[in-house]
Amino acid sequence: MLSKIPFNKPFIIGNEVEYIKDAISRGQISGNGFYTKKCHAFFESYFNAKCLLTSSCTDALEMSALLLDIEPGDEVIIPSFTFVSTANAFILRGAKIIFADSQTQHPNIDHTKLEKLITHKTKAIVVVHYAGVACDMDAICDIAHRHNIFVVEDAAQAIDSFYKGKRLGTFGDLAALSFHETKNIIAGEGGLLVINNKSFEKRAEIIWEKGTNRAAFFKGEVNKYGWVDVGSSFLPSDITAAFLFAQLEHMQRIQFQRKKLWNLYFDALKEISNEVGLPYIPEYATNNAHLFYLNCKSETERDNLIRFLKERNIQAVFHYLPLHQSDYIKNLYDSKELFQAQRFSATLIRLPLYFDMLVDDIMEIVKAVKEFYYSNQ
Ligand SMILES: *Cc1c(COP(=O)(O)O)cnc(C)c1O
């Protein structure tokens, strides 16, 4: 049976279909075409940095690992409470992942415990702005700077969000965004690499284009193109870019609607904030309404709530099994305890949130959640 209220639903908002048709009629739907260039122009002014569209955020993270020349023996610090791609990108280059714990109030990386994870082998810190809420970037960049370590932002969830008034995605040497259908701005599958450290600009283009200097050739910077470095096919089709560009034109409307829905949840659930934890946003961060989660008191309570909602045709999900306890990592590394990451993994529940959601849908979910807590007391 189909859920009455699914967890996520892709949407179109403007000229997605028209732009795809237009891309085809222009005679080029492979990568780096008309709409890719339009997306690049949009993001380069948005982030004030060179940007490259990729087929996914996973791709942008893999490009980051290549650009940082990660090699076997290098250590990379990554929060355990994240999606597998954050770690996989660096594992693929042979790095040893040093898993970091979450904060007590928020699943984001606990910067106060970062410094003791650093060794002479540490090459990079990868931070994840969970739920689009900023990590403490002043503290993190300061630590990285003092130890001469690169910072990569996994900003997959963090479009249109800020740290002390500065846009997320502009802090790291590199930053990766996602346009997967579960994110705020979507293209089915899609991603972006933001290159804030200018020393990576040239090589990023080469790695993006299968290790060739094809991009420089088309800009007239070299008179023939060939194989000059390692690389892969990281660029998306112009069909993806056409869809994405139509969404970018309506970013404000999308964000306005998501924040409206998010605030409805928050205001209606405040009443039971003694029973269940509501999302926490530090004063240095903004809320981009990427996801709405609740933090239950125990794993049993969380699983019961998911079941309770499912019986009412509402699809809620949990998030992230901690990576340091995954089957893959358990076979490679000695076990360790990361108490907060394990706790969030056991107790966090994500409620449905998507652009086309109705106010009535939110109210129905709120009613069910309240019913669960009142009947449980
Ligand atoms: C969604 C997500 C990714 C992966 O994005 P894709 O575009 O699907 O590759 C990586 N990291 C985090 C934190 C995510 O939320």
C-alpha cells in the first residue's frame, strides 16, 4: 500500500520541462552545454567562487579527495553521523578515516573534540552541515589553519544557509552540494563542487573532464587537448542542468515554502517539547528548512513512533547508522564509542517535508505525533 503522506516527493516549479526540450533543440545534451554554463554562472555569483556542476554530491566529494591528493597513509577526520559518501570518497583514495563524534545538542561534528584527533598524518577535516545547520566554522577553520589541514564542507543539505551571515559552502577549501531529489533544490541526481581555494581551479576542470584539458581547449587557452592528469567523467548531462536551472530560478519561492512548512511543524510541536526533542539551531546558524527531525528519548520510543505513524499512512524515517559501527568499517578498524553519534542514530526521526506538502498534511502529522505522546504518558 502506498503511504498517504510519503517521506519525500520530487516536484517541478517552473520551466524544467521547457528547458529540457530547449536543451535538446540546441543540439547538445552532453556535459558542459548551454544550461550547465547557465548553472555555473548562477553559482559563481552565488558563492563568489569557481563552481563545477557534477552528477552528484558524491562525485563532488570524490573530486575533492582527488584534488587534495589523498593517498594511502593519509588521515581524514569525518563525523560518524553522516551519509556514506562523505567517507567513501576518501576511502576510495586509500585514506584512513578518523571518525569524530557529534555535539550533544546537535548531530553536527563536535569541534571541541577535534584537536585531539589530529596527528602528523591528518590531511583534511570534512564537516557536514547536518539539516543545513552550520557547524562552528570559526572554530573549525581556526584548528585547520593552525595545523595546516584542508577543510572540505559536505554542504549536501546546506544550500541557502549561513554561518554568522556568511553562506555555507564558502568556508572550506572545497565544498560539495547535492541536488538529489530529497534535497531542497533538485535535479533528480546532481551536485556541485565549489572551489574556494583558487590553487585547485585549473586541476578541478581537468579532473572533471576525464583528466583532459578539454575545458581549457574550448576556452581557447590551449591549442590542442589531450590527457594531462587523472580524472573521471564527473560532469552531468545538460538535461540535468536544464532541470536544475529551472529550479534555481525559483530558489526563493522554494525556500519560502519549505520554511513555512518547517515553522508550522515547530510551532505546533513546541507544546510537547518536554516529551520529545525539537531541532536545535545555534545562534550563529540559520535554518534552511532542509529537514524536520524529532529526537526521541530512546530507540524503542523512536521505533514505536515510526510504527505508529506508519499505521496512519505517514512515512517517517530514521537517519544514518553511525559509520564507525558499519559492517564495512568494523572489519577494518578497532571499535570505538562515539556516544552522541550513536545516540542520535538511535533516537532521531525525520518527518515528511517536501515542497508540494499541504498545510493539512503537516497538521495531520502533528496530530498523530501528539496523539502518540499523550497516549504514551
Ligand atoms: C545527500 C547527501 C550526500 C550525497 O548526495 P548525492 O548527491 O546523492 O551524492 C552526501 N552527504 C550528505 C550529508 C547528504 O545529505
